[in-house]
Amino acid sequence: MTSSPLDDVMYPSDSSTDSKQAKKSYLRLPTFYNQQGTTRPFYLFPLFLLINIITMADRAIIPGASQEFLAFLGGASDSPAVVKNNPDAGLGILQAAFMIGYTLAIILSGHYVHKIKWKPLVFFGLCVWWLGVLGSGNAKQYNSFYVLLFSRMATGCSEAAFQVVAPPLIQDRAGKRAGFWLSIFLMGLPLGLSVGYIYGSHMATSELWGWDWAYYWMCIGSFPLLVVFAFVRDVTNGGVLSGEVVDVELEGDGSVTAVVIDGERDEVDEEDERERSTSLTTATTLEPLLPPLDNNSNSAVDATSKHHHNNSSAADKKDKFTILSEVKTCLNSKILVTLSLGQAAIFGVVTALGTFGGAFILALQLFDDEKVAATWFGITAALAGVIGTPLGGSLVDKILARYGAGDIENDGGASSSGLRGEGIDDSLRHPIIASILPRMNALVAAAMLFIFPTLAMQDAAFFLFFLFVGWTLLFATQTGISICAMLSVKNAHRPNALAFISIAGHLLGDVPLPIILGLIKDHLAPGCKVGEDGSFSKPEECASQEKGVRATLAIAYVWVLWALVFFELARRLSRIEIGKRRSDEINSLLLQEEDSNGATANGEKNNSSFRYYHSKFQPTPQQSGRSLA
């Protein structure tokens, strides 16, 4: 019987018999913990999604109530002169403060996720985020720009751990539907931003509440999520995503007899052999972030023995996980660097439009009321994200299925891919990247064909429709880019790759572009500056400066085209890596045949350094003679 897509997620560690029984009682919810005491992905993945939505919604409160916040910045008792004179730039500074805190924290989170349990790391970050949200609301009570500034920075610091932990866990434990479930998680970004945009706009313009209560109510609403997360458990590898030394002892038939973690031997008796082997070959793996093993079951022993005989003890392995070595690993991956530059172009424009979207729409005279403008703008972005992101995930799953990613039935569960956890053989990393990126580039190009015409549109309905289609296609690229980023480095460094692409996206996109575009808008359309009362400083001049606002939008749209350039460059780099690997495989085969041809009658090999050197470049004369014959 073919398993349903949810079986791998709901019952990842159950045997096939248990899975069949679960199908018969489909309406029965599984327990919160599996037999090993780990929280099931059936509960963990939706919890990740809800946390992602609410943290993204927190980001969007300021853009949704941009005019009220601009008025606050201009009138706060401790606002610096540059903020009072250029409120749009001040709004960009607030968003930049969030990203700076996020960037600093994600470097540390990407490092410590190798060394400590991921659950307390994420839980601590969420608690800090909760306090930062509370401080953001208190800023209005204190009438302080700096209270708001440092509170936003604190909320950025706290999100970092969550963002580097969730995607690798989903990739490891979602089986054949890894792309789909990763897209569901990533859907939280546009959905949360859109909900926060609408929520912030309505709360800020409410006569009863105000934007400070937008943060207070978020504190109240998010508290149950923190309580539930406190009960999350993960006993896989002791709750650490990336351990250092793992030995898997196998019988001749490939069955697991013992597992050694950092020198501690865990016997596997007959009763739990089936269960243990299943957990090792599904997404619920013993060691999800270990460097990849060789491509056969017996190589598990060979790979672990290399740790002990090549000056690679457990202590040596731990020393290699330093911040400097992790940064160096990411910088050495040319594919990851180019992906990050392309993603930064998209991140920057999306954030800038989110920050100034309401002001842009009002300045273009598409709507007369900020609340109505923010509502329709948010609905458009939310629908685009909800539709586009899962479509992109399904597209990625089809590509991964061609390479057998996540399929543990094709080899009986004995392959090294099952032991590694991510279900993708190391030799397939670059072919998968080369298959995904052309489709992502096609989506970006198609998106721009719909977005650029909005520069000339005067009708709100047509403007939002074309923007919706363009954003849907852009959001469809996010799952593919995340998968490619994780595949661009070795398995153990996936959190570092996610941290790197996020940092690059923020430092080169989210942080500078909203500030730059805010200054450009203030220069090209000075009448559209927002005053202390929350309205345009010179409404009549703003109406006549519509071309300046559209020119600012055009600059933002053109910036996205950099993504096409860098994604194509990443694809070509992946093709180069494929060529290098094929060349190495051919040279290895030539060397093996040379060794067999050089063997003497008594079985001793006629070693020749010349033959080894020669085989690296062309066939030997003996081989050439056979091929000509």
C-alpha cells in the first residue's frame, strides 16, 4: 500500500504495521511524543508555522501603521535631528535596527546550534522576543525613540535561533514532502507580514487602542505558544542538531547492532532493532547534521573509522566548529555567495515595499484612506504568499523526487542517505541545484513581467491584481532558494548556510534599501513627506509629484533584476562543480583499471607512480589499444 503524504510526518518513527493501523483510525490524533519521547512533526511543524507567522506579524506592525509611526518619530522627546527632519529615513532606521540585532544574533545561533540543544536555544530567543515586543509598546508610553529602537533590536536578536533551526529540522523529518513542508513554514513570512500589516494599520488608527496596544495584544496572544513550546522535547542525538562523532556498527546484512556517540556505546537488541533501523533511515535520524557518509551501507563503519585514524578525534572535530571556520566555509562556497546576493535583491525590495507600501499607494492616489490602503495591500501580499509559497514547494518536491530525495523505500532503508537524514546523496547536491535554479529564474522573470506594468497603472484594482500575480511568482522561489542554500554546503553546515544567506539578505537588502528608497522618495517627492499629524506635509504638492513616487518604485523594481544575474551565475557554478565531480569519478575508474592491469600473476600489484600520474589525464596505451581495436 502506498503511504499518504502525511504518514511520514505524523508517524515518522512507527513501523509499517503501526502506520497501517494509524490509517484505519485516521481521525485519531497521534500522541504529542513518539515512542522515543520526541515531539512528533505532526505537532512540531504547525507550531513552527504559528511562531513564524506571529514573529513576522511583529515585523509588519510598523510598516502597516507607517504614518502613525512617522508622526511619533517626528514628535518623540528624544528623536535625533536627522529623524525629525527625515521621518522616512527614521522609519528605515527602525527597520535597520531590527535587522542589525537579527544579524548579530544569527551568527551566534548558527555557531551554538552545533554545540547545545536546539530547544533551549530557540526557547530563550522566543522569551527575549516577547520582552522586546512588550518594550515596543512601552515606547509610546515613554514617548521615547530610543526605547522603540532598542526594543526592535531585541526582537531581531531573538528570531535568529528559530530561523536557523526550523528549516534543517523540516528537511530532515518531512520525508518525501520536505519541499512542501518547508514551503508551509516559509509561507509564514508573507502571511505573517500581511496579517501584521493589516493588524498594525487597524490598531494604530483605532480611537480605542493605538499602535502601542498592537504590541500589547501580541504579547497576550503569543504567550500560549511559548507555553506549548516549553513542552517540546527532542531526544534525537540528545537534542543537539549537530554532534561530533557517531559510529554505526552494522552486520553483514546491513542491520544496525550498536551506535557509538562520542565514545558511548548503545547496544541495539533484537526487540528494538526494527524500530531503531527505521528511525535511522527516516527523517527522524540519530545525527541529522553530520557530514555525509559514503554511498553504501558498509561505508558507515569506514567513515567512522576515518575519524579515529586520520587525526580526527572527537575533540579535534569540536575544535573545527568555530565561528571563524563556519564563516570561512560559507565564503568558500561560491554558489552560496551568489545565491545570497540574488536573495538580497529580492529581500531588499520586498522589505522596502512593505515599509513604504501604504505611503506609496496613498501618494499614487489609488486610495484616499490609509486604513483601506493598508488592508488591500496586506490582503494582496497575504494571498500571494499563501498561494505562491506552497506552489514553489510542490515544484521543488517534484525536482527532488527525480533524484530519490526523501525516498527510503527505493533501497530498503539501508542507504547512507537514510543515515544522514536529509535523504539527498552528497553527489546529487549540485545536480539538484542546477535543476532548481533555472526554474527559480524563470519565476523571477515572469514576476517582473507582471510587476513592471504597475508603474503606469492608475486604477487600484489593476494595480493590485498585477502586483498579486508578480508577488505570487516571487514567493514561489523562496523554497527553492532555501533548499539550494542548504545543499550548497556540507550537511553539518546547513544552519550556517541559512545564517549566511539571511545575513547577506539583510545587510545588502533589508537594511540599506528601505533607507535609500526612503531618501529617494523624499527627494523626488518632497511634498509626500509625512508630518507629525500622520498626513502628508504638503498634500497638494504630493498630488503633483506622483511621477517622483513612480520613479522610486521603478528603481525598486529594477533592483530585483540583480536576482536574475546572480541566480544564473549560481547555476553555472553548480554546473562547474558537476563537471569536476564527473572528472574525478572518471579518473578514479581509470586508476582502478590501471591497477588491475598492472597486477602480477601472484596477485601483487605493479605499482607505478607514472601510471597514477598518467591516468589522471588520459587512458594508458594499453587502454587506447583496446579501444581502437
